[in-house]
Amino acid sequence: MNWAVTQLAEPIGQLFLRLLLMTVVPLVFSSLVAGVAGVGDVRRLGRVGIKSLIYTLIVSVISVMIGLGLANSVRPGTRIDPSTRESLMARFNSEASRQAAAPSQSATPPLMSLVQTVVPANPLESPARRQT
């Protein structure tokens, strides 16, 4: 099971996310450029920018309040059996300390290496990076 996750599921998931980012980043960039070009007047652009900043802050505060309210009311993890909780903590604490001690020793699966090589995480960074 562990082999299937590390060798197959993780590279396929990374490929999906990287391809999604390669689609979303140019779409967002082009929509911003088209929106700024469509405004025309510089004074109007400032007003639109202030309104969008205020809107973003309000929506962010509302989403944080919802998240904190749900986390405090549901209290995830409190209903887990204590023996299960201890075994999970022992397993993941040991894995985290092992990875922190030797991060360079973890071998990248071949399919993951291929995905990381062929599909860039950031489509704008890849062509901008200078080859040395």
C-alpha cells in the first residue's frame, strides 16, 4: 500500500496539480492585465484597487472566522480513541524526526522525478530562470 502511494498516487497527484497551476496562473495573469487595460482612467484604477482590497480583506476575515468557529465547535481529534491517538503520534513523530535528520537521503521515486523535471511548478518561473 505504501509503495502504491509513493510510486503512483503521489506523482499522479503532483502532475495534476502542476498542470492545473500551468493553466490557472496564465489565466489569472491575463485577466488582471485585461482588467487593468479595460479600466482606462488611472484615477478609476485606484478606486477599483481600493475596493478590491477592502473586499478581499472582508472575505478573508469572514473565512477565518468560519474556520475558527468550526474548529472550536467540532474540535477535530478529540473523539479519537486514546490508543489510536498515541500510535498515530508515535508513527508520525518518528517519521518527522527521521526526515528532519536526513532530508537529502530520501530517494525521489523515478516517476516523481520525471514529473518534476518535465512539468514546472510555476510556468512563469521556469522560462525566467537563467541557465548556468
